[in-house]
Amino acid sequence: MQRRVSLIGAILVSFATSACAMPHADQVPPADNPAEAEPKAPAEPAIVWHDVTEWGIEGKGFDDTASYFDRLPARAESVVRPKVWELSRDASGMAVRFRTNATRIDIDCELTEDSLDMPHMPATGVSGLDLYTKQDGAWRWASVFRPRRNPLQGTLVEALASAPDGREYLMYLPLYNGVKSLKIGVPEGATFEGLSPRNTQPILFYGTSITHGACASRPGMAFVNILGRRLDRPMLNFGFSGNGKMETEVASFLAELDPAVFVLDCMPNTPREVVEERSYDVVKLWRAAHPDTPIVMVESRSWSSSDLVAGREAIHDEKRASMRRTFDRLKAEGVTGLFYVEGKGLLGDDHEATTDGSHPSDLGMMRMADALEPVLREALGE
């Protein structure tokens, strides 16, 4: 019994001695080998922010807008239909250019809407910021910001290969969301130059949801933006989802601008009963304001399921015949500088180029750009 008590006592003494020797919770024992100590994480670089309104954006046709990133002037609110006005506040077609030698680029962007995506179109297309850089004289994709919440804040791209002389960048704004503010950030010490909008005459599109950008996976894949890179021109995008209806109220505002080419691409949204009348009125309005500016009239693409759904192809045919009559009438009246793009084949013939039968996927957007590019080059005299 005495031995057991003595043994227990020895154990307790040993435990107490060990406990006293243990470091406190806030103490870290030194490493046996200093080289094995965990290295400290490098401090995050300070970010220098640049507000894009300081040098301007491309794709903005009017200066007298209610908000900097609106597409129609403030005075249009009382003239166009409410839905057109609402959609005109999306930033589709707008882009900002800059040059930097930074190996990391951050963004801080407040959007007008907290809803970032649609059932048939991802957040990267609806609300994302899409970055391209110029390489060997041509634009190539670099990165896209994937929206998770509004505002968009974080690193757009990092670990870029060193470019001491800097790279030129082109960043597209969201297709189906508006922008309240946009800043670009680069690490302190990096060079940065905001590039003012080019003086090159833009190409102007008046159209529907497809022109607006549905359903590109990211802004750079909208066919209007694809064409802008290929033709190396700014683009003015007046696509109004579900509401591009060849309205002279809208066309009158667009006639105030001075593009290199007008493109009328409203057939899908325009009621078939008025396609002929309205297409005639819009073209005559534009021609009166711009006697020498080329005008391209574009037929509706075919639904991918047109041959399967009763009556759908007949609607396409009726609308196309109406616009063709307008084109022939204008030509007979002596109106020059007109170009015409047929709708069949715009998306190919394999039925694989849409997200929902109507709106082009990235594949469909590329095919539309392929179909329109030669016509636009001809109109531009290239």
C-alpha cells in the first residue's frame, strides 16, 4: 500500500514538473533549426486605383446621359417606351482601354442590378468584365471576372508574364447589367495609362436581345464585340432585349450619331404585320440624316427548331419577304448605299448554335460574326 502511494506521488510530481516546463499557449518554442521556421507570407502590395471615367470608354454614343454608363441620352426617357429606357441602361457594347506593365490587375465595379445571371445565360456574360490584350497586333483573350455578388471586387488576373514596356488591354463591360462605377487597380509601382476612346468612326447596331448579347458566355463573345475586334473599330450597341422593334422614336436618337455604318437588326422583335412599314421608315430616316452612310439590313436568324415547330418557319419567311420588299422599294427609289444580309444560315445549318433554340451560344455568335464581317467590310470599302 505504501509503495502504491509513493508511486502515485512520484507520478504526480513528475506531471507537475512537466506542466511547469510547458510553454504558455501564446508562446511558441524556438525552432531547433532557424531554417525550418515557417516563412512569413509576403505583404499584399498596395493597390493604386484608376477611375475609368477619367479618360473615357468606347461604345458610348451620347454625352448627355443620366448616368455615365447609359446608352441613350437622358432626354430619351420621356420619348421611348419605358422598357426600352430601362434596357438602355445596360452597358452592352461598352469597353475601356488602358496600358500597364502590372503583373496583376484588380477591379472595383458597382453594378446597377444585384441579379447577376439569367436561366439561359451565365453571370460571366450578364454581369462579367472581360479582358483582352493585344499580342502581335491582334486582340487575344486574357481573363474574365466571375461575378458572385454586387459590387464586383477582386483580382481580375494575376501572375502575368513580365512585360516591362507594358501591354495594351481592352476590357468589355457587362452585356445585361448596368454600371454605376468602375475602377481598375494595379500594384503600387506599376505603370498605368488610361487610353482615350479612339476617334475612328464606330459601327452602330440597332437590334434585339441577340444584338444586346444574349446568350454569350462572356461579353467579348457577343457578335458585335467580336466584329469590333476583327474590324478594329469601336462599336455602338443599341440592342434592346425583346424590344428592338424598328421604332422611329429610337431610330431618331441614333440618327444624331455619326457612325461609319448603320446596321438594322430588329426583325426578330418586330411584329410581322409592320416589318415592311417600319423598316422603310427607319432606313428613310437614317438616309435623310446621313445621305452617304452605308446601311445594312439584316434578316432574322432561323430558330434552331424552326423545321420542327409548326408555323415557325412560315413566320420567318413572311418577315423576310416583307423586309426584302422594303429593300427593293428603296433601291427602286434611288436610295444608294444599302446592303442586305439574309437570315438563313446566320447560325449555320446543324441546329447546334443556340442555348435555347433562339439565342446564339458562343458558337452561334462566331457564326453570326462570320456572316456579317464580309458585308461590313464591303460597306466600309475595305
